[in-house]
Amino acid sequence: MDTETQLFTVSIYTENNVGLLNRISAIFQRRKINIESINSSISEIDGVSRWSIVVAVSETQMRKIIGQIEKQVEVIKAYYHDDEETIYQESCLFKIKSDLLFEDRQIQNIIKESHARIVTVNREFFVLEKSGRKEEVELLYRELKPFGIMQFVRSGRISVTKEELKVTPILEAFHA
Amino acid sequence: MEVKTIQNEQTTTSTTERITGSEAVVKCLLAEGVSIIYGYPGGAIMPVYDELYKYQDKLHHVLTRHEQGATHAAQGYARISGKVGVAIATSGPGATNLITGIADAQIDSTPMVCITGQVGSHLLGSDAFQETDIVGISTPVTKWNHQITKASEIPEVLAKAFYIAKSGRPGPVLIDITKDAQFEAFDFEYKKCTAIRSYIPVPPVDDSAIVAAAKLINEAKKPMIVWGQGVVLGEAEKELTAVIEKANIPSAWTILGASAIPTSHPLNIGMVGMHGNYAPNVLTNQCDVLIAIGMRFDDRVTGNLATYAKQAKVIHFEIDPSEIDKNVKADVAVLGNAKESLEKILPYLKRNEHPEWRQQFQDLYDIEFKKVINNDLNPTKEGLTMGEVLKEINIHSKGNAALVSDVGQHQMVACRYAEFNVTKSNITSGGLGTMGFALPAAIGAKMAAPDRDVVAIIGDGGYQMTIQELGTIFQTQVPVKIVVLNNDFLGMVRQWQELFFDRRYASTELVNPDFVTIAKGYHIEAKRVTKREELAASIEAMFAHEGAYFLEVCVEKEGNVFPMIPTGASVSEVRLE
């Protein structure tokens, strides 16, 4: 059995019900697995939620966890993929003092080269937004850190898979 | 004070009527064919109790003495009848007291619906009196749960609750209903739930898996079956019998699979696992094809997984896809319910005899008989054994009683030595190992099967965990037979202390009360046996007595249960002494 830990993105299609977050996170908690990031949103199917959960586990463990997730009554389907099999993005916001933007040329270059976007500017601070892979976001963080970051926040990973996820046929089969 | 037997047929109301949420709860239960529920009233569930009062000739409510007792009684009811057991309690402590029974039902796949009252919806989250987040608390131990804050949700949610509890791999469901939803009036209409789009209770049987499994079984020289509760829950007893008889496959069972096939059947080779029989444990590591049917390779069954049946091809018949490859890798997985799968595989199986292979089981049984069984059942030394008590029970039940055991040494002895002719006769807490299970579970079992003898076999430790349910027995006059095997110890823990902790008996010795006096305090006929000469007559008297009966048997204090697979050892390293 493999015991090597790797990063997986779990994609879950569920009904949109109160309490399901608790039920799904309990599956990880019970096995003492730390969730790296979690995101829940609407999906391409009306009334169906899509979750992206990133965890570092072995593939054997991952398969068993997917089984436990799918077993939940309100889960329609669950999948897991490694980084190669998905296209994923994270998003982050930096709040930085405005005087730096005008006084320091270097910071302007960093913003330009990183393809970050200025969301708002006022007399006290400006807000920078950057979407991309985790490494890109982290690089920008490291570059801006020496100038002083007032606030920083990064979203959980959202991802789509390269393979087709056949969730609609499952639901169509039910209604047929 | 008589236990009413009410038969409620399942119905669907097509007309709409304006009623309160609490009356709707009762009407939903009636529509689901429920005739007995177990519970305990309190503030947040009082509107429902008020309706129960009005409907008492249609729906019998049994007042237990503790909410945990209500869940175990509902479990006992469910396990012997195959129907959904129902427990009801108030909010806060009433609800949290249900949790042990719910967790037990979850791990043992018992269909149960629990209904709890909740504070008014405007008070949710305010730390109101007797408010607790029971949906949050029960989430990890329920198959499904839901909170209702509007009366109009009641019919649909309760219909779903019963459907989910019973379908597929059964389990407990908890429905929490706020007090305002109980009072609210709405237009009631009930429709049974028959499907939920995100839920596939029974995966379809794949015919190619059936063919692959049949090929492995037909080619096997040393096949062995281990069946579990999936056979009982799936009502596949006949189909299993047909399969094992056609191919002459020695067949063993897990603790919860017991009684699916009569113990007297020549191909029934006994129990597997930590205190199971010698032959099926040892030969698990010699068979060439291991056929697991409706069982989940629990660690108490497999011992050390690294050395479990490594030489064998494994076929796993299973309703729950998440069990496949969870503990033991399956070479062929046959998803689906056991009844359908076994019915489908039967025509593909060749007739077979396996005489030499079967003889190996007989030879090992003879060793176990000489070293263990004979000493347990026919002891010559002083001190009553638990085994001889079981032997006497078998003589008087003729194998037709349902045995409800608690947890510990007496449970292992009961499961090892009980004779069963009838399925759904072994009711015990397997997965969770809940001490205190048996007394209330026996109450529920007897109410569900009033025509059968129901004998609770309990240790002196577990008995005192739910001893207050004697009050329920007295009040309802339910004629259960209670046998307490008293060794003044928490016997199983003491056995481990003896074997693995150099006899340091930390907190396992019990200074017990006079159990006979306690039973008599509840006006239950009671007797104590201390001598071998009195045993047979006492058990005969217990069976002959019409009402409830309490029998305390003082057994040897430091008896041990063997065979035993020590933790971490392989099944083939099972010890006989």
C-alpha cells in the first residue's frame, strides 16, 4: 500500500443543504487530516453545489475518503485529482500603504511584472488583487513583504478538471 | 398495564387536512406503519407528547427510564423485526442521551429514526434552556439528520427519514423539530419517499462480477465463506443456504451474522474473530478463495491485516461501495444486495463436495472441543461456567429463543454457544461494544416479537449501566427473561489485565448490590443460583414463568474466554489457552 503523501484536489457535487459542511469536514477530522483549503460555490448545474477541497494524503487514504464522502446521502458525486489533472487558481488581496505606490518605483515594477491588478486606491492605502497558482501568489507575497503589507488574504483553491465529470447524466438518469 | 399489540399498515394520505406540526409527526409515524415508539418527555417535545396522548390507542409509547434506554429498545425492536425502530426525546440532555444508541445503530447498521424536540426557532443559538446543537453533535454518527423549523417540512422530512434509515445499508436518522414548528398549523399531506436523487441505496449488480466470482468459486479447492449482518439485513438467508449447499462451502459468520443459518447446519463452521472458533480462524489463512458476504472485515474479525488471508483470492459481496478495499483488497467485488447477488450467482455455481477440506474444519473443531468447549459446557471443577448456563438455556429454548447479549465475556460465550434455529435471533452490540445495551434492547425485541422467548444475557457490569430499565419492564409488564452472569468483575477487562497487564486488576472488581432484591423491588420474579445442582431447574423455572423473570447466576470469578486472538496477532495465531 502506498503511504506517500501528495496533494489532491477533491471535487464534490452536492445538494445545497445546511449542515453538509459539518458532515463532510467530519470525515477529514475523524482521520486527523488537516484541510489545506476549502471552497464551496454554485456549479454548472442549477441548485447543485460544487466543493473544492485540497488535502495532502496518500492515494489509498484518498480513495477511502472519497468512498466515505460519496456515501453521504446528499452528495451526488465525489472525485479526486492531482495537480496535473486539474486547472486551478487561487486569488489573493494585499492592502498596502498608498505613499509606497507613489514614492517607490520598485513596487510599481513588481505590480506590473506580476500582472496583479489594483482594485482601489485612496489617500491611505491601495488594494492589489492577484489570481494564479499558489507559487505565483506566494512569490508576489515575498516580493511585497519588505515594503510592509497592512493586510493579506488568500482564497482557497478553485479548480476544474481536465477530464469530463459526468454529473449531469447521473441527475438525468434519476429524473428519467 | 398490558403491552398492546397494534398493527399499523403503511398508508399514504391523499387528502389534505389542516393540523398542527405535532399531530403531523404522529400521523407520519402511523403512515409509516409504526405501532410502538420508545421515549421520554420533556419541555421541547411536549406538543408531540400531547398528540401521543390523543393517539394512544393507535400508537403505543413506551416510557423508558433514560433516553439511552429508548434508543437501545428501538434498536432491539429493529433488529428482531427488520422494521425501523423509533425513539423520541426532548431537547438538550434528552437529545444528548440518545447519542450512544445512535452511534451504536450507525456502526451496526440498524434502521432507526430518532425524533428530538428543540427550542423555538427564534431561540436557536441563544443558549436557551435545554438548547443543544443536536444536529451538529449527531452528524458524525447518523446516516442523515435534519432540523425542522417549519411545520410544513414535517411530512417530507419524516418520509425521507424512514426511507433513508431503512434503505440500502440501514442506519440511524435524527430529526430535530423546533417547538414552534410543533405548534404551527399547516395543510398536511403525506407521501412516502421512494427515491432521493443524490442517494443510491443499492448499487446495481454487475453480471460480469457474478461470472468472475462464480469462476473463482468453481475453481477453488479450499473455499470458505464468511458472512455478516448483510445477509440478515438483506433477508438473504435462503439464498445463502442454497449457495453453500450447492457448492458445499464451509461457512463462518461474524458476530452480527449469527443465526442467519441455523447453528446445527453441517456447513455452519462457527464464528470468526477475536473469540471466534478455532477452525475458521486458523483456516482463514489456508483457504484459497475467501468469500465475504455482507461483512466489513472489522479489526476484531481480521486480527493483523498484514497476515490476513494473504494466500487467498478474496470475493466481496457488499452493498456499500465504500467497504470495498477499505480493509481487505477484493479480487472480485460484487456490489449489490446479498439476496439479489446470491440468487444471481447460484445457477453459475457447480456442485462440489470438498470432503478433505471440510474434514480439516472438523479436525480443528475436535481440538477446540477437547481443549475449550468441553470444559466450558461440561465442567467438572467447582464454580459455574458461563458456558454451562448457555447450554441449559439452549436445552430449554430448543434453539428458538432470541438472545440479547450485552458486551464482554458473557457476550462472547453467548455468541459462541447459543443454538439458533431462527434468523434475527442474535441481538447484540457488535461494532460499538456498548455496555448497557442488552436490557433495554431485550424490551424492544420482546415487544416486536411477543410470541418469541427473548432472553437477555448480561454481565454484572453492563447490567448496572441501564439497570433502571427494570422500571420499564415493571410498568409495561413485558415478559423478558433476564439472566445476569455475575462474576463480580468487569470480566473481559480483567481477562486482559490477567493476560497482558500482569494481573494488575485496576478498577475491574465490582462490589455488587443484591440484584435479586433490586429485581423484587420492581416486582419482578427473581432468583439467584450459586450451585450447579440448581442450574437446570432454575432455568426451566425461568422459561416456565409467564411474566418477566430475573435470574442471577453466580459464575466463577476468574474464568477466561478462549479461543482468543491477541490484539495485533494473526488469525492463525489464535490461542486455545
